[in-house]
Amino acid sequence: METLFATAPTGLRCGFSPPYHQLRSWLQRWKIGTGGPVKGKAFFATTSTKWRRRTLICAANQDAEKLFKRTVEVDKLIDMLRDAHANELQKLVAENVLAFNESFWIRLAARTETCKSEDDKKDYEELALSVMSIVDRLVHKTNEINQREQEGQLDEGFLSEVNAQLRQAKEDEDKPGLEAMLQKVLQLYASRVLSKRSYAKKGSKVLKAEEFLENIIRAPEEEWNRLLINGLTVGKGEVSPDEFYAVIKKRIERILIRTEGGSYQQRILVEYVKGIQSRTEEIIQVLQGKTQ
């Protein structure tokens, strides 16, 4: 079974990533994946006034310190993307796909407008088009999941197909971007399937550990660290590690009971929950090390 998670530390994780459903709306707003390629110079020229206006509104409405920190994060991501080779770029985009929100495009446009040379401006325009193209491919896969789910075709055939593509991408070591992209697709699938059933309530009582697990299941992988730190007692939360490990174990048992043994679905769902467990162990180890 191919892993759903990167084996090496992932790239920059921005702290203001939006939910999955917002990604598509933003892409549509910027005309990505909604009717053919975007012309680089025209794209920046026709929207520069709107971007400047939105930048001013953003600066006026948000706390200055938070805005500064966000700008620094976005600048770091832009610099990483600029310095990356083609294959590295695909991997970075796939790993940080939720960071490509309105703030990112506004900042990229601002940096493009302030370039002192035409060559630098052209580099930024080409970077924007490359990022759009990669994100568009991931959104296409996401839309395929939505459509297949509506048609009742989100089955073993689909999972087998994605898994085969992922295995091939791993064998072709020159395609790290495709591997990261397919991992995101399987993570999204697992998150959606596991989120359909809730165990967070027993009568009128809310089971905090179950509710906490379900919040993490629904969240993108990029948000797990923050949620775990804020939710566990070793960090800032109310759920003890033992309680959390117990509900993780119980959720895996439920998956094994409710899915066909040896199926792709069973493997993917179990691996997703085990991924949460592994991340929890890493976070606890770090937090306990700091308190000693």
C-alpha cells in the first residue's frame, strides 16, 4: 500500500490555510481552470488596480502585526517557489495547495508590480502561471472525487486507479510533485468518507476525545500540528494523550469492521487515521521535551 503522507518533512505550512471548499471558489475567481489558459501579462495588467485596492482594504481591516506576519509567510513561500526547479515546484505547490488563497495572489501581484526589471517581472508572471496550472490539476482531481461520489462511483476502481498512479509516481523519482498531488487526493477522500459518521455524542453528552478526533479528521494535514497543540493536555487543550489514543484505536477497529478486508478503501482509511496517530506521537514528543 502506498503511503498517504510524505516520508520527508513537508514544505512551508502557512497558518491561514482555508477549508478545501474555499480553494475552488478562489480558483474560479481568478479564472483558474474555468475556461482555458490565462495570459500572463494580461492577467496582471487587467487586475492590478483591483489588487492594489484589495491590498489597501486588507491592510486597513486587519491587525497590523498579524498582517505583517502573514506577509512574511507568503514572501517565504514565494521565494521558495521562485528558487525551486520544475519538479520541486510541483511538490511545493501540492504540499502547500491551501496556501494559494487571495492573500497569496495579492502579494504576488504586488511583488510583480514593484519589479525593477522586465526580466524579473516576466519571471513572476511565469511563476504565477505555473502555480495556477499545478493547482488546477489538483482541483480537477478533487472535482472528480465530487462527481464520482454524486454518481456513486467513488469505489474500489477509482481507488485502485489513484493508487496505481501513486505507485508509478514513486517509482519515477523525477515526479515528486505528482506523488504529493495524489497523496492529497487520497487524504481528501479519506477525510470525506470518515467525516460522514460521527461518534462524538452519546445521548446528550459530548465525548470530547471523539469530537477532537473528528475535528482533525476533517482538517487538512497542514492544520494537524496546530490542532493537536491546542487540543491535547500536553499543549493547551483538555484531551489527554491516553484518551486520544483510545479513540484512535477504537476508530481503526470500526473501520476494520465496516469495510471489506484487504480493500483499498480499508487500507486508505486505516492509514489516514494511523497518520493522525503518528503525528500525535511526534507532537507529544516535542512538547514533552520542551517541558522537561
